[in-house]
Amino acid sequence: MTVFCSFNHVILPKIIINIDIHSKTDILTIMQNGLPFLTKKAIDAALNSKWKEAVSLNLQILTRDPSSTDAKIRLGRAYIQTGEFNKAKRIFKEVLESDPINPVALKNYSLASQKKSEKNHITLADPKSLLKEPGTTAETTVEITAKRITASDFSPGEPLLLKIDKKTISIIKTKREEKIAIGTLNKDFVIKLNGAKQKGAEANANFVNGTGKNIKILIKCSLPIFKAERQDVRPYIKKGSIDEPELEMAETTEEIV
């Protein structure tokens, strides 16, 4: 739109340019289409036995990250639960081609071959148990030292106990009402969690994922004793996949593991 303004008897054109920028909408769209958001929804769907939704979400993740083993395993389990055993076999076969000794893939490939579903395999944990919160949560990898226990014995979000002593912190799994020490945390966690304990803080952990004798757990403390992480994300596309656009988030934002 053009408006004419008078200045010292000279009429000058005034150009008004309207630029419509919906930054908040664009940011929300990026977040909702990003891998962390889709992964959270896929985990929530599995924890709440919404298997068809889990299939759809994990397929979306794999279009963006075709090599994601975690997404393939979640998809294969969802296929088993919906009775699509041939699709489950195919997806677990893909996992085993790149990781022939993956215990989760081996176990579920066998179930799919026998056309059986593990209705009680996934524990219905609180979906928030896998959320990372800046300052109060930290993720770490633990080697399982207990005999006859592997990553396949855990369920996503499964709660774990932490036995905090002055020099060691043991990770405890409950199996058939029996408490089993499966491993220990490193010295850095021992120092931080002992300091928090002296201030009256509480701490626990949840299983995230794992393979064989190595598992990833999320540690939570009621006091902010961990270094907050920030994500710097630059959207880009590389050949063969679409990487999710990352967005620098405020430190109060919650994200999923």
C-alpha cells in the first residue's frame, strides 16, 4: 500500500512493507517435527500400549534417521503387538544385519518367528521418567556386573534404586521381588550424589536403553547438582535422510531421552 505525505509542499511517496513473520508458530512446528519430540511421543505410545500410534511414530522417525537402531527395535516390538509378525521379522533382521548379537533383536526376532507377543514385556512406567531436566538429571552408561542379567531384562523407563554409600553408589534392579545390584556409578557421580544426600536430597534412576552388558540410565536428583546442557541446532538436509532441525532451548525446557 502507498501513502503520499506532504513535506514543504513536496509530495513524497511513503512505502509501507508488511512482513508477516510467525516466529513462534515456526518454532513450534520445528519442535513438533523434530526427532526428540517424535522420540518422546513414540516412547509414550509404547509405555501406554498404543501400538498403532507407536508404529506410525517410529516410521516417521526412520524417515528422518534411517539408521536409528532404537527406532527400529521400538517399531519391531509395535509390529509384534499389532500381530504384524512378518513386518516385525523384517525390521529385526535389519537390526541383526548390522548388529548380529543384539540381544533385544534376537529375542524379538524369535518371538516374531513364533508369532508370539510379549504382552507383559513393557512396564507401564510414568512417561515423565525419561524426561531430561537441566540441572537435576544426568545420563550415563553403566556396565552390568550381575550374572545372568542383560539389557534385554529391562523395560523402557523401568525404575532403578540407588544405594548411596560414601565411596560407592550401587544400582539396584528389582526382579521378582528380589533386589539385585547390577553395577556401580563412577567417582564423579559418587561425589555429587553424596553431597546432595548430605543436604537431604533424594535420587533415583530409570533405564533408558542398552545392549548386552551395557545399559544407559537416567539419574534424577531433587537438587540441581548436574551441569545443564544446551542444544545448538542448525537445520540441514544430508543425502539419504532428513536430520531433525535442532533448536536452542531455554534451560527450563524439558526434553526426552
